[in-house]
Amino acid sequence: MNLILLSNFIIEDQLLSLSVASKLLEIADLNNRSDNLNDKENIKNLNNGKNTEINWDWFKSKDNNNSNTEKFINKQQIIVFNSKSKENLSQNLISLYVKYNQPTWLILGSLSEISNAMQQGLLRFIEEPPQNLNIILTARSKSDILSTIISRCEIKPIPSFVSFNYINKEKNDELTSAFQPPKDFLQILLQNKTTNPPEFKNISRDGLETWLWQLEYLTSQVILKNGSSDRLEHIFENILEAKKLNQANVLNRLIWAQLFV
């Protein structure tokens, strides 16, 4: 079974891969124990290629201590690599055509960061992978993925509360540099103040979408923590409407105005 983990945030792909690998190894080890029956059933279903829901509670907070996991990666049931160049991707894929005696998981990098030409090369591998080898990929949006790859994979959206723990800060800051930090801007909305709009010529649609997703997530967390109110509900509705405008490719200044309705 091939999985694509979908996140609307720019995630630190390698860090998420290590956490996924860590959990898969932990669950696989449960086959030798009699407890945690739910996790045992999950890994059994995954290995048999059955449809099963990922327990995202596993990833509520990132685990920075991956030393034990790294000892087993690329040696037992988990293989992790992240190829961004066509040459490395081709070489790595060729090296994977070996016999796997037990179900093995290959965790690759983000499809959003490789070209369509490289995805075409990856497609051949996804169509006919070695026996017992299952593939996990990540991406920001379905629009970043070739339809032929989507048809051969199962899509699992990563919840915002998980993705937010794995944000790639450097890339995120670069993409959203034209905006105020989402936390600061939310405070402006909560105080019902106005702020000068950014220079729209410096704003990319991708950057605006990334910023709006974070603004929506932070607002939802405020509501969960403090309870709802007319003001919070009004802000949340405006953010959702601004996201719809962005998806319709409306001018950025109209989206900005929507937030202050």
C-alpha cells in the first residue's frame, strides 16, 4: 500500500519522517508482545495493505530524541531518504530493488519539492515496487501531485494540530515574510484594530495561502482554549471566507479587506 500524507503547512519533512519511522518500529515490535492490541491491529492492517486510519495522536508533539530510531532506520523494516535531485532519486530507487522478506516501509521526501519530470520517474517505481515494500510520501496539496500518482496511492490528510508541530520555520518565514506573524495579526483582529495592508506586489498566492492556514489554526486553538464568543466566531468566519477568496484567485487586497469585515 502506498500512502501520501497531505499537509497544508510547510512541514519539516525529514523530522516528520523520523517520527513516522519511530512509531512504525514501535508498533512493529508489538507483534512480540501481548498488550496494545489496537496498535497491533493497525500495523497488521498496514502491512496487509488494508485501509486503516492513522492514529494521529501518535504525533501530537514532535520527538526530538530519535537516536534509538536512527539505529534501526535503513537496517530493518524502515527505510528513510529524501532525494531532491534527479540523479540521487534514480540511484536510490535502483538500490531498493532487492528482496524484502518482511513488510518494509520506505519513507520518501515531499512530492511538492520535486518536478513533474522527477515524479514521472517515481511513478514507474510506485507502479511496480519490490515485493513487501510499502511507500510513504508527503505533499502540501493534491495539485502538486501527478494524477497518475494519486490514482495509485491512498491520501491521508495530516491534521493541522500535527502539521503545526512540524513546520519548517525557515521556509515558512521566507514564504510569509510580507505579512505580520499570524499570532500578532490575530491579536490585532481580537482587539478590533486596523493595520496597514502589505505591499501586494510582493505577495505570492502560495505565501498567502500558507499564512491563512496558520491564522485559521491559531484562531481555532484560541476558541478551544477559551471557549467561543461572538467576536471569535466572527473572526473565524472571516478567515474561512478569505481562504475561499484565495482559492478563487481573487485579488489579495480583497482578501485583506475581508478579514476586517
